[in-house]
Amino acid sequence: MRYADGSVDEERRIALIALIDLLDRVLSGGVVITGDITLSIADIDLVRISLRALISSISTLSLPGVDVPVPRGAREGS
């Protein structure tokens, strides 16, 4: 939707620029997202899911001194 003064288009443009800046900062430094989900019935835990995600650019992970995280339980060479 456009108004005569173009205010909606300008607001969308500013929001898009802010989103691109946020994405650039996240990829340049990286971010780790973790979470746990537990499904239970009557206070009895049935399923527990642990989630871990690393979001980063390849160039950030290939910098000297940056250790790539290894998931728990992962074996060397497999």
C-alpha cells in the first residue's frame, strides 16, 4: 500500500536495511542458538529434544584461531 507521501515505502526500506545489517553482523561474528523441548504427560517426561545450531559464514569459521564446535558424542574420524 502506498500513500501520497511515500511513508510506507520509506518505512519498509528502513526495515529492510536494518534486517540486512543484522544479518551481516550475525554472519560476521556467528551466533549459537540452543534450546530444549520436553514432551510430558501427567508430569512424566516422555521425550526430550536438545537443539543446538551454529549460524555463521564459512569465512568466519575459517579464520585462524576459530575452533569449530564439535557436537557432544561425536567421534573423531567418523
